[in-house]
Amino acid sequence: MLALFRCLLCLYPADFRREYHEEMTSVFRQAYDVSKTSNLLAHVSFCSRESAGLLLGALRERAHSIFGFNEWIPSRRFDMRLEFRFPRSTVFLMVLIFAGVVLTISKASGIELKYGSSSAVWPSLVLTLATVVSLALASAVFIWGILFALQRTGVHRLADLQTHSSDPRHGLSSGPSASGS
């Protein structure tokens, strides 16, 4: 099955293979070893699922490298793309919050009609909102200052980031599968 997996990886574009070949092979090998210990039906299901996933993934990557997009190829999974930075459940929660805001506005309109005009509320509302925003900003600056002093900000983390190349021309390799087994 590993030989079939490597053959199916050849269907991917060369740039994609160079970047992800070792990682994909390592993950597949680990999952394949786990599936061998299960019953025959689960093992066959795993092999067919992985083969179909590789074929579909290769088709998607080829379409992406040729046309620049790959949305026309169906996928069961939610692929993380740059334009999606939050989970799908967030959309549901946003709609739920919007419905709550609309309900609150309609209830407030009913209260205003029942008890008369509320023009005296607006000046204090602006002052309250300004106070809340300035307190939130001051808190954020304070917390960032503490993190900066402790050298735990994103700038410090990026400065500590170690990168290496898996290019054989540089003599570096990553992962246990670099031995060519």
C-alpha cells in the first residue's frame, strides 16, 4: 500500500510534492500501521478512503496550480484557506447574536413607545461608551506592556523561530523518514 501511496503522490504538482512529500508519507505510514492492527473491514476502508483522498487532493492541487482556484472540486472536509480564519460554527453564532440584537432593538422600541421619549439617555450613553472603549484600550496596552517586558509578544516569538530547509542540496533533512525507507 505504501508503494501505491507513493505512486499516487506523483500525481501532485512538483512544488507541492517537494514541500509536503515527507510529511504526508510519514503521517500515512503511521496511520497505516495503526489500521493494520484493526479488523479487515476497517483496514480496507482506510486504504480506499486514503486512495480516494489522494486522487481528489491531487486533482484539487492540479486545478489550483493551473487555474489558481479549486472551489469547483467538491470536498467533504473544510479546507483551511486564507479567506477562512474562523470555524464554521462562528457563522452560526454570529447569526444568533444578530438575531439577539434585532430582538433587543424591537423590545427597546416597545419600551420607548410605552414610557415616552428617551432623549435624556443619549448623552450618558456616549459618555459610557467612550469610557468602556478607553478602559478596554488601556487594558490592552497594559497587558501588551507586560508581555513585551516578559518578551512573550509575537515579535519575540518570531525572533526565536528556527527554520530549516529539507532541501537535500543544503544537507539538512527533517523527520524520521529522511533515510529513504
